Amino acid sequence: MRLTLILAGIYNILWGGSVILFPELHFTIIGIETPNYLEFWQCIGMIVGVYGIGYLIASSDPIKHWPITLVGLIGKILGPIGFIGAIIQDKLPIGFGWSIITNDIVWWIPFSYILLRTFINNHNSTKNPHNAASEN
């Protein structure tokens, strides 16, 4: 669980940083037109990077910091839903979806696992608080 959150933190900081520092790069790579207002794209990069800091904090104790993982998982589920909506409405080209896989989908199972372990740990600690151990 710690390794997952460390990797997610590093990935998000690097991805977010690349969007902030080189906002046109992602559009060039997938071969689509650069939007007029790159500042919005850079703002998305900032948000992703901040999530990365949160994941690194959560890695110190994944059970204790489960809300960070929950918020991250919610975002990683809603992002692809929003992308599908944008595709259906013909607002984004399909090529833009490459980042959905690495930014969102690959994290569904590991983040869900962390939340499941948290639930099990908390359930066990309420049943027998003297024998509950945090599995990190």
C-alpha cells in the first residue's frame, strides 16, 4: 500500500509538473490542436501535482490517511466518466484519452485495495480493539 501511494505520488507530481512547465507538450504528442487557454490546462496540472503530494503524505500511513486515497479514487473514477461524456458530445478527440489509462484506470484496483484493507482493519479494530494491527 505504501509503495502504491509513493508511485502514485511521484507519477502525479511528474505528470502535473510536465503540464505546468510544458503545457503544449501533451497536445503535440497526441497530435491535436493546442487550446487557446493553456492556463486552464496548467491549472489541471497543478491539481494533479497537489494530489501527488497528498499521496506521498498518505504513504506514511495508508490506513490512517485513507481519506486522501478515497478522494483520489473518486477523482480517478469521475475523470473517465467526464471524458466519455466529452467524447459523446464531440467536445474532445478520442486521442485525448491516452492519459485516462495512466492517470486514472491503472490506479482503480490498487486504490480500491487500500480502501478495502482500511475497512477490514477498522472493522476488526471495532470488534476487538486490543488485537487490531495496522497492516501497511
